[in-house]
Amino acid sequence: MFKFRLIGIISLFSVLFVLAACSEESTSSGSSDASSNTLEVIKDRGTLNCGVNDNLTGFGVVAPDGSFEGFDIDFCKAIAAAILGDSSKVEYTPLTASARFEALGSGEVDVLIRNTTWTASRDRDLGNDFTAPTFYDGQGMMVYADSGYDSIESMSGATVCVLQGTTTELNLDDRFTGSGIPYTPLTFETNDPLQAAFEAKQCEGWTTDKSGLASKRAGFPAASGGPEALVVLAETLSKEPLGPLTRDNDSELYDVVQWVVFGMMQAEESGITSSNVSSMAANPADPGMARLLGVGFEGGEVQDFGFGISPDFMQNVLYQVGNYGEVYDRHLVPLGLTREGSLNAQWTDGGLIYAPPFR
Amino acid sequence: MRILLSRIRENFLGSKLDVILSITGALFIYFILSTLISFILNSDWTLILVNRKLMLTGLMPEEEIWRAWTIFSLTTILMTTSIAFWFKINIKSSIFYILLLLIPLLIFTTKNTLLYVLFIMILSIVFFYLGYRSKNSELKNIVSRIIMISWIILLPICFLILNILDGPKMTLWGGFMINLILAAIAIFAGFPLGILLALGRASSYKLIKLISTLYIEVIRGAPLVAWLLLAWFVLPKFLPNLFGLSDLNIVVRAMIVLSLFASAYIAEVIRGGLQSIPKGQEEASFALGMNSISNTIFIVLPQAIRIVIPTIVSTFIAIFKDTSLVFILAITDLLRIGRLIPEQQQAFFGKSIESLAVVALLFWVVSLVLSQISRTIEKKLNI
């Protein structure tokens, strides 16, 4: 019997060794696959695999007919329009907050656009490359108007509802424990039970990104007092720049994603929209606009920036999806997230939406 | 009337203890029912009405829905026919089934699909009646053979229907459909594999025994979520890059993991059945000149499986409910849909109780039908 066990253990170990050897071999080949030119892979495949959120109102939700829609989704469409010329050639992979980086790292998705906050550790340790943020958010705190809380300092001893496993939870602890304010966190996995708890007044404060708070406040049921019953405190607990990300060492795709985002911002600044892009391309007002749209100015040469895609990619993007402002207006304005005075206004209006020159 | 009253007196008001128990029970039922009814009446169900398509078929595009409908009608008709032919269920329990299945039908039938549903129902009733009334035993044998074959080829046919004429990508399959498909695959693939593993574990060949035991213990030793995540992120790195194995579709990977997982549990259930067969039977069959293979196939297994039918069915139900874990693989199954639709728009915020209640109802109805079928089989086999 003992001998038999020994043989079993030895065979088990040998199997494990073989598997380990195999895995090592294929990891190296796998990572070389992953680091090889994803842009070419996308072109060969004919579709873009986009990792998205499926339950964040305004940013990424599933519509009743089964299609994805939202602010982040439109950037997936824009990238597909730029690379493949067709904004519908996207395969969406809905990802949970915890699985998103593994999905990107293992090559399940080409690009992750899932309201992901740009942080140093995510950029470096997790092997990602963040492009320019598409949305500047910040963590806020929402309380009942009649609760008497008017600042974080006044919330001593309060119970705060928060989503678990997010940077939000860590920021909350930084802010309260850091200032020596006692509090009790009440954590939830998704937004909806959290709202139920908040409505049942199991917690006094509700913290998440301010965009989320604003939309939750605007949709607060009248039975529980409606939007007027709630106040979002003025203080911002953290910076939350949200944007697309690609794998490290995937410069070709990274550059395309980066410049599609910039192109949409630049188009808004130059006044090019989905409705006038055709006439602008036929008759560009200035050389800068001609370079952005990939056409020659007054019979001049077309400037190709060498992205490895058609030089007039921004025409497809703008015609099929629209510029940054159009995307914002389509998805976020209906939720009550105004741009005026926020960080998401154009730099000319005092915001942070700023595209480097197309030259 | 008098009989009814006396029955009530006998059953509910027999002794002092009975009276107390009856009153507590009645109050309890009243409390539950009144809460339930006021919840149903006071809730806003637009969330469900708008998203019926999403809940049943997930991300599948609108123009591909006919595939789901074809599968649904084929399965329904096959099920009613085989119930009528094989089990001869009486009218009373048939009415119970119909009422039970009417709940989801009422929720999910839209104006566009009303005619279709009626058509399927009429066809099913006709087939049920034909099966119920048929007396000719020769014809019956033929038909029941046809039914048997249809059940076996049903799953391949479903796949064919989902894929012919440029079908939608597998990753777009979703909603309740994907739960049912995954459960069916896991059960149909896991059951034979489970039998083999159980026999392997009971085998006298040491190596086979070791491998089976190892397999069962390893698979059962880790939670399903862990296996699913492994299949998602790690499996592609292990598999050789032959025949596109390393980039297997995520749904196929879920099917494989669920089948392997189910087989380990089914194996242990069947092993319990195998051990309950007295040694004398084996000796008797050897005395009759049977070898160990025919002894296993004709003597031990049929009895063992018969004994463990209730446990097997409860394993099946558990597997069916486990399919809701595939949401972590980015498959939008029913539970995932139930959790994401409250976030669709501001008007739906805070309505996850409504959506999850409907999700639970659907799982409950199917589980209940499964357990009823198992009870019918038990009765028929006199267990």
C-alpha cells in the first residue's frame, strides 16, 4: 500500500513538472503573441475585441435589444471605425472590475475601456498602458439633505456605503482614517443593493465617483424623496482619470487608440461633427483640419502620420461615431452630468480636454 | 361539503397541538402571501417588460431569435410527447405542469410572439393527446423508439439550428437560453463520464482506480468559480496550439469545465449506488457464467442507477443552478442580466429586487419541473 502511494505521488509530481514545463514554454510564446502587433491581429481578424462594463449607467450598459451602448462603448466603436472602417465591427466582452486586467493581459480583449482609473501601479505592475483619459472623475460623498452633514469632517461616526474591491474603498479609508474621523464602511458588490441599503437608511453616506453619484441622485425614486432629498458634498476625495488602456509594449495599437481619442477631442475643438464631416473633408477650412481628416489642403499632399491605418481614419470615426462633445452629449448629459465648469470641458473653456496638435 | 368539513377537522383540528399548529401555519401563510401579493401589485414591472428578450436570449441579435424559438418549440413538443407516451401522467398533474409553465409564458409572451406560442401549445397538446390515447402497442413501440432517438439527437440539432445559415457568434448566446444549454451539455456529457469514473474508482486495476480517485478529488476539491477562471485565463496557455485549441471559444470552455465538474459529482453519487449492490449479486452472476463486464453492464449498473435517481436529479438541479456562475467568464447569462438591467437607465435604479425575483422564478420553475419528472420516474420504477 505504501509503495503504491509513493508511486502515485511520484507520478503526480512528474505530471506537474511536465505541465509546468509546458506552461513555461507556452507562456513565453503566449506573451510574444500578446506583445506582437495587436493592430495587425485586429486587421486580420476583422473585429476589435473590446473589454467593457455592462452595468454602469451612461458609460456602458446593455440595451433591451442586446446591444451595448454608452460613453465608453462609443470609444470602442470609434477605434473600430478607425482601424476597420466600420464602427459595428466590435466584439464586446463585459468584464467585472476584478477580472478586467487579467482579461486584457491574457489577450482575451485587445483594448479595455471600462471606466478604469489610471494609477501608477496599474500602469506599471499590471503591465498596462493608459492612453489620455476620456473622462475626469473624482470620488464624492452623497448624504441625505436632512441629515445635517455638510462636509466629510462633520460625518464623524457615520456609516458609509461603498463598493468593495475598488479604489473607492481605499480612498474612503485614506480620507477618514487619515484625518482621524471614525466611520463604519458598509460594502456591497454591485450598485443596486447598495442603493437599496441607502434607501433603507442603513448607511448615512454613499460614496463613489461623482459622475455615478450625480446620475444616481437624478434617478433617485420619488417614493424615497427624489433628487431633492439628496446632497452631494462639495469635497472631492480623489482624482479618478478614466480612460482606455492597452497592453504594455503594444505601441502600434496604443498609438491608434491614443490618437483616435485625441482626434475626437480635436474635432470638437475645430467644430467638426458627424453631420458636417463630409463637407469639411471635401473642403477643409485650414491646413490643420485637413491633416486631422487625412485630406490634402487646397490640392496639396495628404499627410500620413504612419499609424498603419488609412490616413483618413478620423473621417470614419467622426462620421460613424462623432466628436468627443457629441459622444458626451449623447450619453452623459441626459444623466445630468453637465460639462460647463467641469474638468471635462474643452481646455478653451477651462477644462482638461486637450489634444496635442495633429502635425 | 360535509366530507370536506370532516376532512378539515380530521387533518387540521384533530388535537390541541394540531389546532395550534394549524393556526400558526395559517398566519404564516397569510403573512407570506400578503407580502408577496402586495410586492407584486406595488412594484413597477416595466423593467422586466422592456427586457424580456434580454432575459431569455441575452445579447443575441433580434433577427436571430427565430433560432431560439425553433429550439424551444422542438423541445416542448418532444417533452410533451414523451411524457404522454412514457409516463401516462394523469390529467391532474398535467394541469399542474401547464399552470406552472404558464407563469413564465405569461411574463415573456409578447404581442409578436403570441401566435407562435399558441401554435406551439396547440401542437404540444395534440401530441400529448395522441400519445395519451394511443393503444396500438406496435405503433407505440415505434414512436417511443423515435422519441428516444430524438432525445439523443436533440442537442446536436440544437447546435445545428444555432449555427446554420451564418448563425450568431457563440459569445452572443445568453440569457436563460445559455443556462439551459450549458446545463443540458453538462448533464449529457457529465453523466456518462461520471459513470465511467465511478466504475474506475471501484475498479480493481490500481492505476485506473488511482487516476479516477485523483480526478474526482481534485475536481471536487476546488470551487467551480476557480475552475472557470482557470479555464478562462490559464487553459489557453496549457493547450497545444493545434486545431485552434488554444483560442477555444469562451462558451465552449465553460461547457467543458461544467461537464468535467458535473462528472466528478455524478461519479460520487453513482459510486454510492454501486456500493449498495450486495456482493452476492456479483457472485451469482459469475456463477451464471457472466464475465465482469456484462456483470457490470447488466446486473450492477442498472440497479445502482435506479437507486440513486433522486440524488442524481438533485445533482442535476445543482448543476443547472451552478451555470449562473459563468457570468465571471463574460457570458451574459440570466443572473447577469438580472443584475445589470437595473443600471440600464435612471428610471430603473434600485429595482434589482424585481429583476432578481423574476430570475429566481425562472430557475425555480425549471428546477421544480425537473424534480417532478424525477418523482414520476421514481414512481414508474417503484423505488
